[in-house]
Amino acid sequence: MSLALTETTVRNILTRTSGFLRTVTSHSLQPYRGCSFGNALCGVGCYVQHNGHVTQGRQWGSFLEVRTNAAESYLANCDREAKWARNAGRRFSIFCSSATDPFVPQEAKYQVTSRLLDAMRSKPPDELILQTHSPAVTREIPRLSQLAECCGVRVHVSIETDRESLPGLPPHAASVEKRLAACAELRAAGLLTVVTVSPLLPIADPERFFARIAKVADAVVLDHFVGGDGSPDGSRTHRTHLPDAMSVIDPASILPTYRDRMAEVARRHLPRVGVHVDGFAGRWDP
């Protein structure tokens, strides 16, 4: 599938959170609209494909809008948005990104996320949560380390399974091994590193998987597509072929109880385990 690539500008790059993210951060931030990882495995279950406001009838993975003025927009709006958050009794905290990936391949050319991180160093939020599927996040270790001197920084790397391939599904955007290695680099640099096993896919060897995560990350978050795709019963994901492919590998994996079983395994290996929205917010299990 060819990718329709366009450049655009945005009035306010900071969106006040609602729904799932409401208790996670005060704002979300999307450097891009659309995602060029949409045709990879992570795109199959991505909840954003069901958002007509974003897709506007386009197939997920077929378009990417580059928000070329994202850094300038942040600097123009962050003071007002920080005041709004603090007047509401909240920290000025940012989740980047919930509807795209800040390190799509096109980031190497456009540097939208890089320039945003520079802007945040100038006017830091209280906290930044940076969520990605890509090991390219390691390119930003110097910027992230400098930003961590000014505010809270947490880097989330999605690793949904220990399997390098799943029958009937497209390949990962980046291999499991490369993402684990990226986590090791981030943690070695002193950055708070979290593996997000979300949406949870069938795991071949849970004990070994979470033991490996424990060596490269400070915490793990687990979430299932049932309750985690923005619908209470997973109906959005059930409209895709992801559940059928999962059930061929392990029928139990399509049930929300699978998440609880995997969380129990994770707790044997990591001191900080978060489930569902609490995990994304850094509210770890006691």
C-alpha cells in the first residue's frame, strides 16, 4: 500500500485529555496524524483506525500528515495549557503519543519529535510520557536525558508479545529483540523505562519473557484489547481479524482473564507492574 504523505500545520498541538487518558496526563500530543506503522502488526489492533475524525474515510496506514509547526505550536500554547491544568488541580503532563508514533520512519527526515523535545527543554512540562513501538527512540537519548533534568520523563516501549511473528498477521514494525535492546539502552542512560505489553498478544514463554523485561526495564504495563480499545467489551477489535488470529495460537488469549494471568507472572519478576489505565498512569500494583 502506498503512503499518502502531506505536510500540515496545527493551531494547538496540545489536546486536553478525556476518556482513557483523563487520569493519565492532562494533555496528549500527536506530532503526526495517521501512522506509517499502520500496516504493521501494531496497526491491526490500533484503536485509532476506528476514529473517523482522524481517518476521514482513509484506510489506517495509508496516510501520514506531518505537523511541521508542532514545536512552535507547543511553545505558543504551553503556558496557557499549563495554567489550565494547574488551575484544575492537575500537573501539566503530556502523553506523546496516543494516536500515532513519535518515531515513524519519516521522523528521520522531518524531525518533528526532535524539535518538540528541544522546545520542551525550553519550556518543560511537569511530566512527559513518550510512547513508541520504535527502537529509533534511542537516537533521542541525549535530548531525553537533558529534559529529564527539568521534568519527569518516562519512556514507554510497546512490546506486545515475545513472538517475532504471529501466523496470519503482518510483521512487527520492529523486532522484539531490537525493542528489548532499545529498552536496555534507555535504562542504561538513566531514563525511567517501561515496557507496555499492550494490546497483550499470545506469549510463548511468559516466565522467560517477563524475566527478560526485568533486565532492561523498570516497570511493565499490561492491557488487553477487551476494555483497552476504548470499548468496554472489545467490540472495536472484534471487528478486525486480530482476535481470530490470536485464538488460533491460544484460545485463552482473547479473554480478559489472560491479562490477569500474565500480570501474575510479571509480578514474579518486576517490582512495578501496572494493569490497564493505572499502569499507563504509573500507578503500580502494591
